[in-house]
Amino acid sequence: MHIIMNLYGGAAAGSRCRGMTSSAIIQIENISSGTAVSGDGVSMILLVTALKFEAEPLIRHFRLKKDMSVSAFPVFRNDSVALAVSGTGKVRSSMAAVMLLTMFASERKDTLLVNIGFCGSFSADNPPGRLYFIHKVSDMDTGRDYYPDIFPGLSLPGASAACYSHTVGAQETADSGSVLRSVLCDMESAGIMEASGRFLESQQVLILKIVSDILDPNIPDLSRLGVYLEDRLPEIEEAIRTSLDANRGCCGDLFSKESQTLKEISGSLRFTSAMTQQLEKEIRKAVLDGVDPIPLLREAGTYSVSEKTEGKKVFEHIRNELQKRAF
């Protein structure tokens, strides 16, 4: 087993911003000090790394402290940044992402999920130490492809990632054709994308990967990898700033009326935070497809709900109607 392949993770995201005006653009400040200010609210930045040594430079940079109340995964946080060390593999990365999202996403108006770590490359065209964002993720087990949006203004080079559930060995390297040789390989990206799709819009996910090696079977020099990560920290922070900018600018003003209407009816309909987040996602999709969801939400607000089971039925009705009308 190649130890280096246990480090691999990757995926990416961008922004599907339509109708964004200059007034919607905001400035992100003081991320490393623990205060990510965006417009009229405070953003929550959720970081997932596979291994502790990947997390350590980020913990120092963002001045995070360990949250002793969490036992499922090691979690480090400040007021606006939370980091979970997931362990290797797409199942663990998915579980860690879901944990962070359920713990923190409902607390803030803006949430950005960021996966940071190392990846392998099939080709010397992607040299060790280079930082990429991933604009396509292919799950090599299921055959499913994920296509995150691309953030405008993101200056990093982009790449595709092939996500494996095992370490990539000599056979995959020998069998890789021109297509595979043009992509990076990892073990976490599909899990991050699958988990984020349940809670967030694609512009709320950013996955950054640093090439560690060209599928070198030798045990990696962790000190060298640490230098790679330390050197890329300014670029990582700038990418987070750019992503928060695009995310807030895209979604803040564009969906404000719909979000306010949903907020007004959620309490009386006994919606949970998870239900509200899912409807928020469906509402944004509907608006981008030219559907006005406000009449449907106002009609639902007139329903009498006395039990959570009744609220769930109303939730399913709204979700189904939004999906039907958008389609």
C-alpha cells in the first residue's frame, strides 16, 4: 500500500451567479484572526482535511482551538472557522462534512465548505507543490461525475480529480490513458461532493488540492509536504476570500425575499433546521430556473400544523412542487 495515496483528496467548486450587481459584491476581512466579515453578516468557513499533519498549518494560520465537546472527529475552531480531521477515504470525509454542516451551517447566513489537502497526479505536467481547485470529480467506484461551478475571479489553475476508494497502484498507472493522465487522483473528493449536495449550493463548496507526487510508490517526506502547504497558505486564504465574495454576492440579494418568506413560515410549520436548509436550496434552484416560489410558500404558511409529522408532509409538498415547477 502506498502511504502517499492515503493523503489524497480533492474536488472543487465555483459560483453560478446570475444577475449579480456591483452592489452585491462584499469584502471579506480578517479570516485568519477568526472574523470573516461579509456584508451584513458573518460567514462560517468549514474546513475538512484528511490527516492531522494537513490540518496543523491551518490550525496555526486560522488560530483554531480544539473543541473538546466533539468526539466523533477532532474539531478545531474559532468564531468563524471550524476544521475537522476526517481520516482518509470518501466515507470518512463525507461523515466529517455532514457533522460540520449540521453543527454550524444553520448558525450563519453564509457558509463555505472547504476541503484542503494533498493529491496525486498521473502526469508530470502537474508538478509537486502546485495548488489546484478541482472543477470535476469522478467517483471511480460508482461512475458518477460531479461538476462544481467555477468561481469568477479565482486565479488558481483548475483540474479534474478521479476519486478512488483504495490506494492507486501500478495497474491503474499502467492502464491510465491520455484522459486519466490529465487528471489528479484522490480518496476524499466524491464524499465531500456527495455530502455538500445535501446541504449547500455548489457555489458554497471549495476544494483545494496540492500535488504531493507523481504517483511515487515511496513513502513521502512529510516535512517536504509541510513546506508545500505552508507556502500555499496565502493562496489558500485568497481563494477562500474570493469564494466567499462570489458566494455572498451571488446569493445574498438575489434570494433575499424568498429566504425571508421561508423564514416567516418555518416556525409555524414546525420545520427543522435541516428541512429549512433543504428548502432554501430548492428555492434557489427554482429562482434560477425562472420560477417564483413565494406564492407557494405563502399558501403553505396558511396551513395549520400541530405536530411535526404534519410539518414534514407540508415540507415534502413544498419540495415536490418546487422540483416539479422548476423541471
